[in-house]
Amino acid sequence: MKSFDTVHNPSAVEYCGANFDDDGREKRTGTLMTASAHIITAVVGSGVLSLAWAIAQLGWVAGIVILITFAVINYYTSTMLADCYRSDTGTRNCTYMDVVRAYLGGSKVQLCGLAQYGCFVGVTIGYTITSSISLVAIGKANCFHDKGHGAKCSVSSYPFMAAFGIVQTMLSQIPSFHKLSFLSIIATVMSFSYASIGIGLAMAVVASGNGKVGKTGVTGTVVGVDVTASDKIWKSFQATGDIAFSYAYSSILVEIQDTLRSSPPENRVMKKASLAGVSTTTFIYMLCGCIGYAAFGNKAPGDFLTDFFYEPYWLIDFANACIVLHLIAAYQVFAQPIFQFVENECKKAWPENNFITKEHSMNIPFLGKWRINFFRLVWRTAYVILTTVIAMIFPFFNSILGLIGAAAFWPLTVYFPVEMHISQRKIKKYSMRWIGLKLLVLVCLIVTLLAAIGSIVGLIKSVMAYRHFHS
């Protein structure tokens, strides 16, 4: 794919000036800080709120081991992917699909696109659901504070999903990923805020010794006490998928790397950003998951900021507002590559169509001059409406998290980075390194399939029990 400038104006490749890189594409201004902010925005999201529940299903030993293992695997494969950003000739590969095209080619390019953009669609739907859950929690906290905890406080999530969709419709008109740095920095601050509040509230429960709703254990939930034998298996698989989702940023890594300045080398900066992002998020995850499990035990809720805490209500309101602000930005981080992919493909297919290619400059109050494209306006609005409607039909938090994590983890985080690394470094077949990498791919595939099965079972049960369009 080409950027807007090379598709809309092919002569741009011949021009190198203040607004363009040496290859004619739009000037990149990204730094270690902005890349780290993008990663944290993509990683620390709704997944962090389900980690106490995930560890409750797996127990202290398996839960912590799986959490750390996914962190190590994600960082290890992200370094491989970062090295593939430029081809052997030095040519930039601006998207994940471009990287796969350069090193693997063939049908694998289409498989990569299906996995990557399917993941992006799923994440944007998931974030719409999660934001509405947080807004519902604000309404419930205020209701319980006013009427008492025994009151029947029923709040519908659908108006909040619609409001979230309206905000995303406006933000979706931001022209490209390169203009999102300010949103990611705000989102990073928000993620630290609500994670810290959640950790603090859970620590207060542990310190008080009161209010603990379940016992903790080495193996987590107890068969015959907390769950049935079959539920134990399926929920353990689903919890594994939740943890996989909580590190899901490989799908967006190349697009983040494409925002970095060319000097110092992008792969070197991206590796540092990945280390900073993964280390920071793992620290937060360990605190949220372990302290949350210590506080709630085997009865840990799927989202402990919305399913358990309602006092102090003003702090809960603030924490959930931070979640919503973070998810507003995170939605754009995952949606922008979808927008740009469709728009670039349409420009290549119909280069003479003014509706698709023509840009209009408009003066917008408080924002100054803004570039408007009618096709972008219509298509992005339609996409936001579609994801919002799907979120309203399938508002199931943990099951969807696990399914998205399972679907995206193996192909995008493990398989493609390892295969491209083998191709790039020309690793000899059947050598010890080759066998080790292939075993990593196989083990992660098995884990992914089990997590997907567990999530599908949980989703089916949720669908059967849910009444659509009721509070």
C-alpha cells in the first residue's frame, strides 16, 4: 500500500522537502516516547480489568506463569517484527501486510490481512462494549450512593454505546495514524490513572481483611465449589485467551513503527519502545491481576471496577471516566489502519473518481483548516455505525476478549514474525534454532486453539442467557 501522498499525487516520490521523507512519503515525526505511548494505549486497555478474573480461573501458579510467558513471547517476537520493517534493499514496509508481502508473499499476504483487520474490527467492537460497561458503572455507582446498595439500579448500556459511536464518528475524521500522538499520550495517562485506582481499591480490601468474597488457591477456582468440572476447563481456556488479548499489540506494531523518524534507525527505536511498553504493562498487569485476585479470590468479577466497587462513588466515577477516555483513543489506534487500507485500495482502483480522491479544505472553528474528503466521511461513519450496532447485539465482555485474543495471538504475534525472521536471517532448516522456533509456533498454536474453544463455549452460553435490548 502507498500513503495518501503517493497515491493521490504520484509525483510526490520525486520531491524531498520539509513535509516529506527522502522516499517521498509524508514526513514522520514519531519518537521513542510517542511509540511507547501508542503501545501502552494499544496494550493497557479493557484486558487489564479482567486479569483478576483470569488468574482466579487459573490459580496463582498457572496464572502468573502464563502472564509472564505471554509478555516474554510478545517482546521476543516483536523484536523480530521490528527488524522486518525495512526490506534488505532498505525499502520501507509501511503496514504489516507489506512486511509479509516482502518476506513471505503468496497467499500468506491475504491470510495476514484477514487476521490483522479481523482483529482490528473485533477490538473496536470490544472497546465499544467496554466503554458502555464503564459508563453503566458510573450510573450504578451514583444510583447506589443516592438510594442505598439494596436499591434496584438498572441502567441500559445501549444509549452509552450510541454516544460512544457519535464521539468516534467525529474522531474518525482525523486523516491518518500520524496525527494520533496527542490522543495516545492522553490515553496513556488515563490507563495509569484507572489501573492505579483499581489496584488501590483492591489493596484496601486486602488490608481491611473484610469484604473478601472468595478464597484464593494455587489452582484457582475449585471444582464442585465455585464451578463444575466442565466450566473449570472452558473458563481456564477462556482466561488464557483473555491474557493473550491483554498483550495484543503486534497487530499494530508495524503501523506504529511507520510513524517513527528515520534517524535513529526505526527498528532500534521500536525495540526500545516495545521493551518499555511490555515492561510497564506487565508490571501493571501483575499488580492488577494478583492484588485483584488476593482481594476477591475465586469469586473475582470479570471487570472489578464495574462489577464490584461502587464506593467511594466519586472515585469509581473518575476511574470509569478514565477508562472511557482511554478507550476513545484506543479505538482510533486500531481503527485508523482499517480506514487507511480501504481508502488506499479504493484510490488505486478508482484514481479518477473525485468523490474518492478529491480533498476539500474547510475552516472549522477552534480547529483551523481541516482536510475533508467525502468518501472518507461516508465510509468511516458507516464503519463506526456498523461496529456500534454489532456491539449492541453481542455485548459479552469476557467471552469476546478471549475470542479476539485467541484469533489474533497466534498468526500475528507468533507465526508471521517467526516465519519472516527465518526468511530474513536465512536460518538453516532443521538446525537447532530452526527447530526451537518451530516448536514455539506449534506450542502457541495449541494454546490458541484451546483458548478459542473456551471463548466460543463462553460466548454461546452468554448468547443463550442474554435478552437483547433490555437493561
